Amino acid sequence: MLKKSDLEQFRNLLLSLRAEIKGDVEQLRVHALEGVGASADSKSPTHIAELGTDAYEQDFSLRRVENDQETLMEIDDALQRIEDGTYGQCEMCRDEGRTPTQSAIKKTRLKAIPFARHCIDCERKREELFR
């Protein structure tokens, strides 16, 4: 079980990460959409290769935005788990009926991925299922 001071530390880490990602998402969104409707703009590409590069960069940026938005949802879920008192407990272990001590996610994992839902062993099992 995590101490109250640990939970506060992780809450601050999650809030900081969320603010950073929100800023990145906004910048990527603006960058991806700035070329939309710019055909009359003097910056519009005149060569077919430039059009392909612009389309690729726009697609890449939009995919990054999508991934970052998924991460933001994971962060919000982790913040809710802090409020619920289940933060730092592996969801799969808990579903198997293990005690909070038995289902604890190691602090080193939470420091690396503060929104982690599963311990390393359970995450490996999940990855095996999706291969």
C-alpha cells in the first residue's frame, strides 16, 4: 500500500504530465490543421512531392494527438483511482481476489508509468494475449 505522501507525489506527477501533454496536443493539433484550406496561401506547396510530405506530416500529427488523448484519459483514470483509494493496485490481480498488498504495483513501475493499471507480470500476460 502506498503512503499518503506517496499518493500526493504521484498525484503531482500525474497533474504535471497531464499539463505537459495537453500543451503538446494543442500544438500538434494547430500544426496538423494549419495547412487545411491553405490553397490560396503563399505557403501552399507547388510540387506533388511537397503535397505528399504535407499529407504525411498532417496524418502523423493527428495520430500523435489521438495517442496523446488516450494517454490523457489514462491519466484522468489514474487520478480517479487515487481518489477511490485503488491507485497502485493491479486491476488484474485485484480481480483475481488478491489482497491490496498482493496486488500492489511496484513504485519503480509507477514512477516510470504513473498511470499504470497492471503490475509487470499481468502486463506481460496482457501483451501475450494481444500478440
